[in-house]
Amino acid sequence: MTPLLFLPGMMCHARLFGAQTAYFSGRRAVHHAPISGAESVQALAASVLAGAPERFALAGLSMGGIVAMEVLRQAPSRVERIALLDTNPLAEAEAVRDRRGPQIEMARAGRMVEVMCDEMMPNYLADAPGTQPLLDLCMEMALSLGPEVFIRQSIALRDRPDQSDTLRAFEGPALVLCGRHDKLCPIERHELMASLFPDATLTIIEDAGHLPTLEQPDATNAALARWLETP
């Protein structure tokens, strides 16, 4: 059975996919690759490929989806199928680029926690009771990675290429998934991605924002299972 490789979002690691790992690891080999060691999506994707199985199903969330698209561009024959969760195929918008510089300088000045609390995490989750443990987990992951990773990832996101042509060229099964209330990567962006793929399923997860793997793990697992079973 084809191994499943997960790529996490910015300032996240394998715990972002804890529920998915528990659900799928009894059925197939599940791998996680870090995306923290370089300042470009091209170098990050090359690092992922260096440690990945020869052929695999690839799932990336947010920045992980951005790196997943570059993996697909570099080695399309190795990716059997791809799932892009709460992500963006386009180059960085100018307004977002303008915010990166001050955020990077704050991280260099020892104020990464402030950036995470004030600018990043308020956009992560749908408005719902009982989300504080999920925010605590996000902060724990960010602190474990540290400011140097924040800076490298910010630069990689800032300078990323448009991947529209990469999606158009991929003929395998694709899942495009997002939370209904994603403030960072809205539904319209996912509709665009789904329209670019020759063979894509668009799934909207209700009562979720930017991190449906944490917010609605059962619904997310069900969508991933359907994708993995698509001929």
C-alpha cells in the first residue's frame, strides 16, 4: 500500500497531524517530513524528496501544501496522489509580503511569541468554544521550533513561486480541502485550486478554520480516506 507523507504548516510539526497519524498508521506507512531547514520552498522540497519513499501519497497543510506543490513540480512521477489542505497555489500577495519584514525583525529581536499571539494564531481557528487547548498546542509547536525557523519559513513563503502550472500538469487524484471559516486561505482560493487540477475533489469542512486536522479531525480523516481510496 502506498505510504502517506504529511507536510505540516508554518511553525508546526507532526503533532498537527496527530489524529491522522493515529487513524491511518494501522492501514499504511505514515511519514512526516519537517519543512524548517531552508529559506526557499525549492530547497525544502528537495529535502523532503531526499528522505521520502520512492513513491507516496502526499498531503500538506498551509505552508506544507505550498512545499507539497513544489515537491510535485520537482518529482511528479514520485507523487501518486496529492491532498492540499488550507493552502494557496499563488505567489505571495503584496500586502502579505509587506507584513513579513516587520514580523521577521520582531522574531530576530526575541519577540516571536508576540508575533504568534498577535498576528498569527488569531487567524488559525474557527470561532468556537473550547479552542484554547488547540491554541496552546500551536504555541507549543512554535516554541519548540523557535525564531530561526520562523525567519527561514517566512522568507520561503515570501519568495515562493506560483504553482498553477504544476497543478494543471498533475493527472493523479487530488483532494483540495479547507475549513469553512479559514481566514488565511479562503474557500475561493480552494475553488481555484480544484479547477486547475484535471482530477480533483473539493471538500469543505464545516465548523473549522485554518487547521481542520485539529478542529475537526474525524471529518478530515474521512475526506482523506476517500481520497486515498480513489482509483
